[in-house]
Amino acid sequence: MAGLRGTGYRAQMKLKGTISRSDLEGGQWLLKTDSGEQYQLAGKLEGAKDGMRAEVEGKVDKQAMGFGMVGPHFAVQKITAI
């Protein structure tokens, strides 16, 4: 997937999987995709629930850093329950 020139974000993408809540380092939302990848979620997380199956739209932020180190940061723009 080609990166967007001049930004730390990859192109817009949709991921399907299961959302979970981790209490690690003060708490964070995670998405484990149907293909087995894991992302740390950030951004518009209204409606997210632990154990929820969802389609998540957004972009991978390649420059984001955090304490959780559980996977790439995914800047969420929309969550749809499936």
C-alpha cells in the first residue's frame, strides 16, 4: 500500500475484526483483524465495546508512538458494528 507523500499516514483503509479493551498503561482500545493483525486504536472511538465485531475505517499513523507497543496506531474515522 502506498504511503501518502509528506504525511505519517497510509492511505484510507477498512479493517474487519474484534475490538477489545486493554488495561495496559492506563487503557487502550485494540483491533484484532480477521487476518490476525493487531492495531492500537485512536480517534473516533464512540460506540466501541469490548468484544464487539466491527468494521473500522481510518488510516495507519506510521509516526505515532505509545507505551502499549501492541501494534501500529490506527486513526479511526468510523466504527460500524457487524
